[in-house]
Amino acid sequence: MTRFTLTLCAALLAAPLLTDPALADAPNITDVRVEKDGMAWRFHVTILHPDTGWDHYADGWEVLDADGNVLAYRKLHHPHVREQPFTRSMSNVMLPDGTREVYVRAHCSVEDWSGEPEPVTVPY
């Protein structure tokens, strides 16, 4: 076989993997609500992801500061196959004084972290 034939065969074998929606979609954050909760904050994050079961699901999300430091992490303990999109909340998030904007991103058990973190304005 020539190098071209081998390359073509490899590309044809890989093509279905690149178009499989279950392998192509990272978690998508569709909404974030932030509210003051005493001295801390409560985050309500809505995620859309084509969970297929325990082998592939959105398994967490985090809140970051402007420098990329993790301020809080919410583990998602099970798939949400029949509940899409879904919202999960996290309380007692402590933000540094004066924080006006944070970033939220979601994690997938297969694709790792979603794309660019979503900017979120902290209400005051």
C-alpha cells in the first residue's frame, strides 16, 4: 500500500468518529443566575449536553476568577439523559471582595472542559 492509500484509509475509518454527535458536543452553559446568600453567593447553572449514560455525561462545573483561579467546583454525580437542559445550584460560594465578574465552565466525562468560560456579572 502507498502512503496515500494508508492516509485515505485512516481518514475514512476516523470520519464516523468525527461526526458522531455524542463525541462532538461539549457541555453548553445556557444560563447562570447568581444571588447573594448571606455573606456568600448562590450560583444556579443550566447546562445542555447530550448525556448518553454513565459512559458520557456532564459531570461538573466550576466558577473561576478573572485570572483563571478556581473559586468553587460543583461535582455532578450522575448523568441527566432525560433531563436536558438541567439546572444545578451551589451555595456558600465565597467571592473575593469587590468581585464584579466571574467565569463559569462545565466539564464532561469524555470531552473535558467546555470551550471558553462564560463571563457572569456578579450583582451588587
